Amino acid sequence: MKIQPANRRLGILLSGRGSSFEAIADRVASGKLNAEIAIVISNVENAPGLASAKARGLNTAYIPSRQKPREDFDREVIEVLRKHNV
């Protein structure tokens, strides 16, 4: 018997083109990956991957990381992931 995870809501982090995000999103859209992309987060406001996520109608968030302690950035990311039940 294969055990299935209870939560298949994904949070995807990207900072550029988002080629891995695109591959995951395509698999979700085709039904080959039984999951839901709950949120796509980027630390680059004009990242092409973030624009692609918006074009697909997905929830997105921009969380700047520059001149911010790593712990503060991580805390903000975790807060957004929790807000979207990832």
C-alpha cells in the first residue's frame, strides 16, 4: 500500500525564468502531477517566472530579500506559505 501525502499544495520559489516552475506547472495542468500550486514566490519583482505564474492565474507574491537579514526573509516566506496552506 502506497501512502499518499495529505497536503499536495505546492509553494514554488523562483528568482528568474522559472524553468523548473514551468515544468511543474505543465505537469499539474496535464494531470500528470496530482498537486495544486498554491503560491509562487519570488525575491525578484520583475522575474519572468513570476509573470508567467500570473498569466496562468496562479497566486503570486514578491518578497524582497535585498538588505534584509536572511532570517527575516525566511520568516516572511514561511508566513506566506502558511497563509496559502502549503
